[in-house]
Amino acid sequence: MRCPSCSTENPAGRTHCEDCGEPVVVSCPGCAAESPAAAAFCSACGTRLSDRPPATALKLTASGEFKQATILFADIVSSTRLLARLDPEQAMDRLRPAIAAMCDAVTRFDGTVVQTMGDGIFALFGAPRAQEGHAFLACEAALALQQAFAQREDGLKIRVGLHTGEVVFGPPGADPQGRRDAHGVAIHLASRLQALADAGGICISEQSYRLIRSSFVTGSLGARRLEGIPEPVSVFQLLARRRGPASREFRGATLTAFCGRTTEIGALRDTLCAIESGETRVTGIEGAPGSGKSRLCYEFAEWCRGRGLPVYEARAQPYGHATPLQLALDFLRMILQVSSSDDPEVTRDRIAERLTEIGATFEADRALLFEFLGLADEQQRSLASPKARQTRLLDILRDLVRQIGRQPSVIIVEDLHWADAASGEFLAALVEAVESTRTMLVFNYRPAYRAPFMRTPHYRSMFLAELSNTETDAILDTLVGTRPELKDIHRRVAERSGGNVFFMEELVRSLSENGTLLGAPGSYTLGSPANDNALPSTVQDVIGARIDRLDPVERAVLQIGAMIGKQFPLNVLESVAEVPQADVQTALDRLSAAEMIEPQQGAGGRCYAFRHPLIQEVAYRTQLKSRRAVLHAAVAEAMQSYSEGRLDEDAALIAYHHEAAGHTLAAATFGARAARWVGATSTGEAIKRWRKVRTMLLGEIRCPEVDQLRIMASAQIAWLGWREGVTVEEARPYLAEALQIARETDDAMVALLLFVEARLAGASGGPADDYAAQIEQALALVEPTGDRGRAATLNASLSQAYGWAGLFTKALAANDAALERIPAIEPFDHQFLGYSVEHWVLSLRGRILVHLGRPDEARACFDQMLALEPALVDPTVLFISHLGMIELAWFQQDASLAAEHAASVAALAERHGSPYLLVFRHYCNGLATAIGGDPVAALRDLERALTSIVTMKAARDHAADTLAVIAECHFQAGQEAQALAAADQAIDAARTLTARMPELRAMLVKGAAYLARDGSARLLEAEDLFDEADRLIQQTGAFVFEPMLAQGRAMMDPLRDFPLYGYK
């Protein structure tokens, strides 16, 4: 029995979860039978049970987490023999100093002693707080222990075992005695390594060795079998610290070589030269977080300083709206060369001196500046209005900048996206002030930032996109090197970093630290093999350490956000967190300031997004599966509440969260909703989602809700399959499953499923007469029930079946019956089909009327359909009207009409990508080209259509029609032999499909080709073909072909005087 709260599997018969204590069964209020706690209905009597219990309250409390850690075990060798002659108090006195020494060595290197065990300790590095280089620290601690005990006079010797792996570290307070517990097989492996070590020795696992081998001297002890560990373990002996530079010391030694922004830095330099020559330009550098905006400004500023130019820099602080005009204050302090931390009296004197240096005109504004900078006393305060003071301050600012601008100089203001609204006037004043000066003004900001001054004539923006693949490769060549053996490392870092320089640097540093890369930056060699199937532990350490430095509320908010997704709506986060909104907002502000997330505006309101997928991945992976399940459940419930009006759009995401929470039925329900929604634009994607729904439900206990979903999923896989080339043989198992359940539980669905089976058989190349017969049987099941709506749907299908069979008079009668009953159709039928039955009926009606020779009525149907908003009509229904217009154009020889609608079909196929539509794109284009008078070019498209029917296994019902038109095009091109061959193929295919219309069409072409090639020698055969075509016209009602028949018979008239004609 799976617990709905934490997903733990419990033995049968349990009423509460062994792991979290939550109920795993509920009693039915109707019959008292027990059902799983997640069930929506009683499995005994069908009574609806109370709604699923709400997810466990998610206060932002600490919880256990997965951690990448290095585990250290140390104990005293032969302690039992040494203490055998001592009483307990003497033993304690003997061991206590030794244990204290062990603990001191661990804590000195930032480890955590988890437990003391009488004669030894168990410690962790990298948990509970993530640490970069935890294996390195653990080795240092082990060597310190070794040295400490080697110098002891009491003869005590120790042995140490180290292993690096994933552990679960429990939350504070989980243990009644206040201990922090840790779990995981990695702990047992480290314990076994300790037992393997010699007295005074240190044994480490291969996982630890890979991380530290460039920094420590080791010796291989070979592969060893350890108790309880199934596979042999490679063991190494830790001997000493390796002298000289270690991989750990590479971090932050120098800046990464500046690559990938050659064009941008060149543009900045060119701009400066233009300004020095008298032009006015303001440059804005726009880019996403981590794209290198600040680094580009730094490199440019250093180049300017190298040329002796003064550079003035200021930066807007995150959420500057909380401190209005802070940007202006900082800028003024920089120009005036003062600091907010200086003594006020000293600061006032310095400002006075600085004003005198810049120009005497500012002397009168001292008091105003003092007040603005928070340096004025009560007697010095200005009596002017706030507006007047602000106006004068902006005037002062302009004058200061113009004074500076008499000589070449550069002003750089960064992170404008954080600037408060009041600073907007300050920024605009800067832009105005640099005009006609020799000062270059540079801003940088994120893409969402916009300001009026950007519209000034001398403003130019520069967008920093994420680096291209070529630029990423160039930086990685600089960071990693170009050795062939580093190709996989290079590729993996490029993929994970996504062109973001910051993450490239972090990933390469971590790989260097864990020994995956050995050597110096730019000339690394391959160390330990990289793991392509998981996030490298060192990357987790780098990002995990940043996460662990957050305060508990910020960290919990980040973890909940990671659970929601790459982008998480504020209202969902607040609902799941269940703490005051102010606390959540404060945490979000701080996380944004730390550039882990960034605020965005989502479809449903305010939301936040992770700055990079790696931050989300690490924040997600550290959480225990039991906590993930609870959070996923809460997220699903919250999204259901806050996605009003967008439930269809968000259904796939809600289904994902329910599935991750172990709520299979809810996941399947929303998965079905997502499949219906996406089916309007992508049948292939819809089929994938229906398959997933079906798979999820296979193991579920039968109940009405499960049965309905299983019927729907299996039926939809088959129903949508005809668009994607699924054959009836492939779909039959799904249909059989749906029919079996429907016959047991829902008779009303049987007729609809028989329709699906018949439709798919027809689309797969089955006889159209069989299609019609099966629909007639389905109608016979429905008529006694009086279900007019379902009868309308089936009559619509019967109209299509008769149309495929070429029985147009019958098709029109079935169409009339469908139209009459359309108001009675239930929404379920529209939902099941994925489109409006009325649209389908009207489209089919137009094509039927074309072949009945009633063009005006046909065109009215098509015009009515094509006047609808295209987004409201399913593409496979909408295309029918375009196809009908092309057929109408064929019989009327209207080339422009045909070309117009062929282009529309091509656009539909391009947009939706359905194999069914792709076949008709080629067919319609060929038909239109033939009408335009180029049968040879038309043949190329028609042959493509025929090939696509075979290769894509789509629109097989249309193969005979395609062959008949191919025969016509060959005839038009004067290729009688090819026309005869194609006509024979078309007739054979049409008879297999019981499709009378293409048979009729091919007979007319064949008779005309006989006469054109062989004259009177084939007069009798031609007349027989025309007679048979006439019979088919009368049988089918395809009177539109009568002119074509008359043309064929007219070809016979000049040949009737030949003697052979008399033998008829």
C-alpha cells in the first residue's frame, strides 16, 4: 500500500504509514469498506469518497537532504585489548583525550562529528552544509589525525577510512536526543574501509581518490571485497599531502581569459574614439544574468585606465526601489570622492574642496548637496520645496558631468534594471549632460529594462546574447585546453553551461577540484572519468555551497521553487510555503539579489525564474524523495486553484506534479486533459500523452473513473492514429481493450468505438463499403436508445464512408440526417473527436455536392467554413474545404482558385506537421499545378503524394484518387502509355478500396488514352469503358463527370466509320 503523503510502500494490512504516520486507507461512508487513501471512489460500492486529504502542511522548516559528502571513520586499533585490565572509569579517562583529539582534527578542517562511538568517531565533510572540496578537507583531517596519534606517548594508534558519496542528512530536532543522523550505503562503505586500514593507516575509496589525487600522494591497494558491498572496491592508501600547486588553489587565482566578446569590446573602443573626435554617443549593454555585462564593462574600463582616462563607475543595487535615488547618491559620492562611512565633518570639508576644484559655481549649492548626502544639520537645511530641491540637484549633476566632460572620460553605470523610479530622472539627466562633451556614458541592464532616454538620437544599444557554440568552444579551449581526450568534458560543460560564462567557469573549476581535470587551466589533462549520466558532484558542491549559505527561509523558498519548475508563479509558491507573504517576498528579494532567481511577469501574474537550470537542478536533487512527494502534491493542488482559465494549458504540468507525488489517478486525469488540449495543434504529441495516461492506469484498481480514462486513452491512441499513419493492425490491441471495458461498463461508448475501428480501417486502406457497413451496425445499436446526438455523429461518419465509396446520393442523405440531429450532440462527442461535428459535416457536405454536380451549393458550404476563425477549426477538418475548392476549380478549370487553396493546404501542413496533411499538401499542389496547365510538373508533386502515402502509412484511402489524377496528367502531357498504366493501377486500387469515384475517373482516362494512341483499333474497348463509366455515374450520382464522359464519347465519332466498329 503506497502512502499518499510520502510514497513509501507499506505492507498489506497497514492502516497508517510506517514512515510518516499518515493514514494509508480510508473507510467508505456508505459501506465501511476500506480503500486506499488516494482513492476517489469506494472500490466496493462506488460511493465517492472525501476529497484527497490535503498535503502535509509545508511550513518552512528544516528537513533532511541528500548531500554529496566525504565520510570519515576513525577508531583506535585494538582498543578492547588495551582496555581489558581497566575499570570503566579508567577506560573513559584513557579514551576521552583520544576522542577529543579526533574531534579537534575534524572540526579544524570544517568537518562535522556526527557520532562518537567509545573508541572512535564518525564524521562528515560536505554535510550538513555543502562544501566545495570536501574530499580534500577530509584528507587533510585524516592526515592531521595520523600525525597527532603518531606523536602520542600513550601508544594509541588509529586507523581511518574515507569514502565520497551521497548521504541523507537528517534535519535538526528529528532525533529526540538532539543528534543529526545520517544514512546511506556510502556510510557503510567508509566504515568497511576503516576496518581494512592498517594501524596508523588511511584507506580511501576510488571515489575519494578521484577528487584528491592531484593534491595528495596515494598508493593503490588494488580491488578488495568488503563485507556487505556486492562489488569489489578499488582501495587506495592516503600517504601524504602533495607539495606544490593543487587543483584547489586554481580557484580565483586569475580571471578567465576574456573571450567571445571581441565585437562588443571593439565597438566600445570605436565609440570612445568617436566621442573624443566630437560626437555624442550613449551606449547601453543589454544581456541576461551571467552573460558577461559586468565583465565587458570591467575590461573596457581597464583599457581606458591604461590610456590614462578617468573612469567613474556606479551600480544600482538590487531592489533599489526601497532606497530612492540611491544610484544618484552613489554617483555623486564617487565624483566628489567621499564615502558614506566617512566622518561627516571630514566629508563636508572634502566636498567643499572638491567643489572648488571642479568650479566655483557650485559654492552656493553646498548646503543643498550636504542635505542630499545626509550631511546637513538643522540650521543648514534648505527651505525650498522638494520639487525645487530635486530640480536644482539634477542641474548640479548636469553641471558636474559637463565639467568632467571637458576632458576625455568614461562614466559606467551598471544594473539599471535595479534602479528605482526616482533614479530615472537622474539617468535621463546623465544622458542629457554628456551631450556635446568628451565623456562616454555606458549603461548595462537586463532585457526587461526600458527607459524614455533610450529613444534619444545618440543612444545605441548592444545586446549580449548567450555565447554561440563557436564562442563557447573558444572559451572552453582557453579554460580546459584542446587535448583530444578532453572532447567529452568539453562537450558536457558546453551543454550544461548553455553558453553562460559564469557556469562554464564554475563547472571547469569543480572538475579541476575533483580531479576530473588535472594540471593548469588551459592545459588540463584528463583525470578521473567523467559521469555523463548525472550532474557532476563538484557542480553540486559549487552550487550547493551557495544554496547552503542562504538563511533557512530563503533556502526553503528556493527548494520549493525548484519543485515547482524552472519558472514558478508567486501565488503557487506562497500557497505551498504556507507562511506570511511578507516573509516569502523578503526571501525572494534576497534570492534575486543573489542572482539565483529573477522576477518575471508570467501569464498568470508575477512569477520568478531560476537564473540557470543548474541552480534549479541542485536545489531539487538535494531534497529527500519523501519531501519531494509532499511538495509535488501541494504544488499540484495549488496550481489547480490558481490556474483558473488556464487549466488546459497547465494540465501537463499539474499531471507531472501529481505523478511525482504518487497520485496516479489524478495524474492520469490531468494527463488526459493535457492530451486533449495539445491534440488541437499536434496529434503526435497528443498520442504520446494518451499512451502515458494508459500506462499509468494499467496498474490501478478498476473503478468507474479509471475505466473511463482507460477507454478514452486507448480509443484516442487509435482515433488520432489515422492522422499519424497508425495502421488498423497497430491500433487493434488498443481498440480491443477499450471495447472490452466499454462492453462491461458503458454501452454508450461501444458504438463510438466501433466507429473508430471502422474509420481507422478505412484510412488504413480497407474497403469503403466495409466502413459504411460497420457504421450502419453502430447506428443500429444507437437507434433503439433514442440518442439523437450520438446518431448525428455516426451519420456524419456514414456520410464520409459513403463519400469514400463514391455513393454520393447516399452520402448526402446521411449528411442530411447528421445535420438535422446536430443540436442534440453532447459535448463529449466533440471532445472525443477533437473537433466540431458540425464543422466536419458541413465540410463533407461541400465535397459531396461538388461530385453531385451542384457547385453553387458546394461553394456556399466551403465559404461558410472558410469564413470561420481558423484557430477555431481543427486543421484536418479545415483542409477539407480547401481540398473541395481545389476539386471545384479542377472541374471549372480555375487555376487561380486552385493555387490559392493549394497554398492554404501547404500552410496547414507546414504548421501542424501531420503526415495526413503532408500527403495532401503534395496532392493539392499537384492538382493545382495541373489545372494551371503544367501536367509534367504536377506529376512530380503527385508522385511525392503517392510515395508519402506508402512511407508515412497515411491517407491510404486516397491512393486510388491520386493514381487517377496521375493518369489524367500523363494523358494531358501526351503520354498515353503511362496514362494507361496509371489508369489500370488506379482501377485496381479503387476496386480494392471499393472507391467508385476514382474507378470512374480512371475509366474515362483509359478510354480517352486508348482512342488517342490507337484510334479505331481500340474503339470497342473505349466504348465499353465509357459505358461502364456511365453506369457508375448513375450509380454514384457523380454527375460532375458527365462533361468528361461526353468529351470521351465525342472522340469516338470520327472513328465510327471504320469497318472494325461493326463487330461490336
